Amino acid sequence: MASSLLCETVTGQSMAELRAARDAAVGDMVELRLDGVADLNVAGALQGRRTPVVVTCRPEWEGGRFDGAEEERHRILAEAMALGAEFVDIEWAALNGIHRPDFGDIVTSDPSRVVVSSHDFACVPDDLDSRAREMRSHGAAVIKIAVMPRALRETLPLLTIARGGDAVVVGMGEHGVATRLLAARFGSRWSYAGNGVAPGQIPAGRMLSQFRFHDVGPATRIFGVVSSTALHSFSPVMHNAAFAAGGINAVYVPLQTTEFADFDEFASALGVEGVSVTIPFKGDALRAASAADDLTRQVGAANTLRRRKDRGWEATNTDVAGFLAPLEQAFGRPLAGARASVIGGGGSARAVVVALLSRGVHVTVHTRRREQAAAVTGSLGAEVGAWPIPEGWDLLVNCTPLGSPTRRDESPLPGGPFTGQLVYDVTYGEGESRLLREAREAGCRTLDGLAMLIAQAERQFEWWTGQPPVPGVMRNAVIGGKRSVQCT
């Protein structure tokens, strides 16, 4: 399989809405969700279509919006078959005796145009293999299995299901996004896109442009971002644009997880070659690496991993250089001798401390619990400061998650004091964080984490590929695409 097809799911409350969405679709195929259409006309839904369709009328008992009698739903799908729909989706539960009437006659009327589907919106069931065998026993051309993984590793059984070449496999929700983007690597005949019609769906336009869906095949190299909030990251926008501009057959995907070991198992199975690592896994990443440079070991945290020939990980930290690049431009005078207050107790804070000390800055670390600050400073030569933060700093740096994309209105220092020269918030997101807004209003100069994100990402890209990104491509991509980063 060179690449998988992209099937765009469309629906509407009326036939006018359904047809408009169908005609605006940009996928290779369109799934026409007829459930929920008030004035449904099957012939009208099919007439004038420009791409192959999968006709679906999903009942409420399988996560859809059809609440009528099963006899009426049978009539709708049978009519779609009779009118020549390229595919008709029949739920496995409508064939295995759980519901009546039995829809088997639709399957036998032309198995080559039938998708037998199964959905579990709660988990990944233990009987996937036997379920797939039973679904295949009905003779349909395609089986579709959609499940709700609670971790990245729970998507791996789908690899086995899809080996037969007749399956569409989907991991729904935040932990299943990679199955949609890497459908060709999972062996899925097609992937589903859409505007949140199902959990974890991504708009088709974004899958095609940002993730270069049609370019992903068995030889495509896989990179990604590992984080507890990966779906909000701007990194895929930048790295995928850089891969495209550099002519590199690679894709960069969000890998959201709550456990580093979960990512590691997934990455080993899929052959992931490199990742960016963010909160809260930078310490885990260094501990998992079999090799790391001296700077990364000094920081005690890694924000970048790449695969070694022995299949182990090699670690580095591009946060130090990425942090300094925009700061040295924005500070307005040499950093040596300046007084910096750093807020935070994690890997990012330690990287910032190392960076500032390398420029001769007097650094004090502040956390609500003194032992957290002490763990960051370690033997680096920085001081542990008081909480709340007193006046007397020239540079204030926020290295906490407060202000991140899902927490823009939260501040580690509500109300200040903002008596210094520059406030640098290493978080980024839509608009100003509360910290930067209040600091600006108090007369401080401000700098957010977007410039740092771009600078450190450029270094990651070169470390992975051996070549620098095309100048400006990452910055232009993130500025142009940051309004469409979340997967619904």
C-alpha cells in the first residue's frame, strides 16, 4: 500500500446542509452520514456526487443520531445499495443477531460494496481478533473497527487487524490521533477526517496540507511531539512544513500520553525515529536514553530524542540555545551581571538556569515549595529564592505550565510585582498569557515562548536530518497555522 485514501465524513440537519458539505469535501471519498438529516432523501444525497461515497445511517445504539425503527433504517441503506452507492456501512451488531431485523440481505446483495463496522466508544475490547474474524465471515469487501484507546499502546492491536488488507482501523479520541494520520503505516485502507463528527477527527484540509496525508507511505519516516497536551502543540505545523520544504519523506505527529513508557512502547512498534519532548516527560526522556551530550546531562533533562542504530534513544537538549536566541535580542543590553528570577521546578526551568548561567546572569529560582527550587538549582550555582517572589529582578522567566495553551488565563504571579525590565514567558498559545498581559500593563517589556519554540525546533530538525530547515519556513508556518492546531 503506497498510501491510504482519505474519507471525509459529512452530515447535516437538512438535505441542503448535507449536500453542501458533500460538495465542499476535499477527501478522496465522502462518508454521507444520513442519520440526523430531518428531510432525508437518499436519492438526493447520492445524485450529483463527484467522489465515491460511503453511505452510513448510524443508530443511537452505535453512537449515531438515528432514533427511528430498525426497519426504516434497513430501508434507507437498502435504497442506497439499489441506487449504486459505492459503499454502504452496515454495523456488525446488525448482523450478529443482537438487533432486528437482520441486515444480512444488504450484505449478500453485493458484498463488494459493503463495509461491516464495529465501534467501541469506551475502550479497546479484548476480543478484537475474534471480532475481526467474525466480521470477515460475512464476506463484505471491507471491515471497519473503531475503538477508544486510553493510551498510545492500546492502538497497537489495530496493526494486526489491518494486515489482511481489507480493513479500516481507527483509534478514536486523543490517544488515537496517530492512527488517523498514519493510516498507511497501520495498513488501513482509508482514514476518516471531519469536523469533529467522531472523537479525535481532524479536518480533511488540515490532514492533507499540514500532515501531507497522501505522502505518508510505508517508507515515510515518523517523528512527533510527546506530551500530555500534544494535541495543542504548534510543533507539527512547523516540522511538517520544514519536511515538505526540504523534500524529506517524513511526517511529524502529536503523540499525547500520560506515561512516557506508553510512548516508548508505541514508538518501538511503529519505528518512530525522533521526537520532541515536552511537559512532563523531559526527565523521563533523558533517563530512557542510552546516550546524551554533556550539556543535556548538565541540564538533567532532554527535549529531543533520536533513534540510534542499536534501536536505543540518543538525547539532546535544544531548549538552552532556543531560549537564549530570542532573549539576547530582546533584552537590550548584555546579559552578564543581570539578575534573573526563574519560576518553575521542572526540566524547562533547569535548562533556563543553565542557559542564563552560561551568560553570566545571577539566577534565583522560585517555587512554592523550597525543595522544588533546590532540586532545580542542584550544583549549578543558582540560588533558591523566596516565595512570593520579591522585587529586585531585571529578568523574570516563567517555566511553569501556567499560561500554556489550555491555561492562558492562569498566572504563576497574579498581580506581580512587575518592577523589572523584561518578563519572558516560555509558554505559548493564542493571544497573550495573563502573566505577559499584566507585565506589559505594568510597563515591562515582554517576550513569549513562540520565538523560543521556533529557535529550538530549528535545531531539532537539523539534529534529526543532518540539514538545517529552509530559512524562515518554520516561523512562517507557525504564524500562518497556529489557529488550527487542535484535534477535535
